[in-house]
Amino acid sequence: MEPSVWDNRYSEEEYVYGKEPNVHVRQAAEVYLNPSPCHVVELACGEGRNVAYLVAAGHRVTAVDFSQAGLDKTVRLAAARAGGSAASRVTPVRADVLTWRPPGGPGSVDCVVLSFCHVPSADRPAFMAGVVDMLRPGGLLIMEVFHPNQIHKGYRAKSGGPHDPDMMLTLKELRGLLGQYPGTELLGQELEYVLEEGKLHDGMGAVTRYLWRKAAQ
């Protein structure tokens, strides 16, 4: 979708995907990102619910999205949750997640978060290669996306997601994309659970969850 579509979606005062972090992002961060503060990149950060949580937990976050309205809400939510000084650890970046690269160069990021960040299947190999490249040795990927069953089982009408199942990921495909890179799968799941993430992620959903650590060098 075009940035204008997301700007319109995020233009209302309400946080349409809620203000609390995705449960998988929160649980993974609690286990794997503490106690040391980390530099986290979230691609397609939306309205910033994960960003605000991560900043409040002490991390530094680069929040990337092509919706300026979403980035503005991200900054406000981070300040509301973590305070103004903590919110200064958020760097909002308006950019296309398919082509953006961190200014620190390859290997400069401790963790990448992909929370319902969906890209077309044709773009996924290059996209995932870019994600792996930006991670430092030993860096972590935290990922939750919709599974094609989100559409096939009729869940999309209540809990959202792309219109096209091609935008969604199975665990088999994800393992194929990352299996060519040195690293360790920490968690791989296909599951269904009730999403409670604002009015647009509200109801049973089918997702693929993944945790992957890049090999230390």
C-alpha cells in the first residue's frame, strides 16, 4: 500500500493497533535483550507500540516506517510511556523498509524487530538479506507475521492483515530464507491465538513466530 493509505489509517487520535507491545516482541525482549541496553531497529514500526515498550525498557530504537503520521504517533507514545528523556532514545526514520539501511553500516544493529511487517514474496529474499546484513554477529531477529491461514480460515475480517496471502509467511519459507545464513533458530512456530492489539488486530489470528540469532564471528 502507498504511504498515504497508512497516513490516513494513523491520522485518527486512537492507536488503531493499541498501545501495548506485541506479546511475542515483549516476551523475546525480556529474555534476550536484558539486562544490557541494545540498539534495536523496528522496520514498519506503525504507531510505535513496540518502540515505546523497548525504549521504556532501556533500549535505543531506530523506528522505520514510510508513514509520517505513524512516526509522529510513535514519538508521542514513547514520550508518554517512558518520559521525554527516555523518548530521546527513539530515532524516527521515514523510509521504505525494503531499501533502508542503518547509517552505522553492516553489523551495526543488536536486534531487528519485524512485527507484522509484510513484504511481497518476490522482495523477501533481498529484504531478509538486508536484515541479516544489518545485524551484528550474535544479533537477534524477533519476528511475528501473519500466516496464510489468516486468509484461508477467514480470520482477516476481524484481526486484520494483508489482502493477499502472498504477503504472508509460513515457517517453512522463513526457514528457507534464513537457512542459508550462519545462525541459530531459537524459536519457530505457526500458531493461532486471539489478538488483542487495538481495534484492527482484534480476534483470532494465524501467525508465524520466529526468533533467530546470527552466528557470532
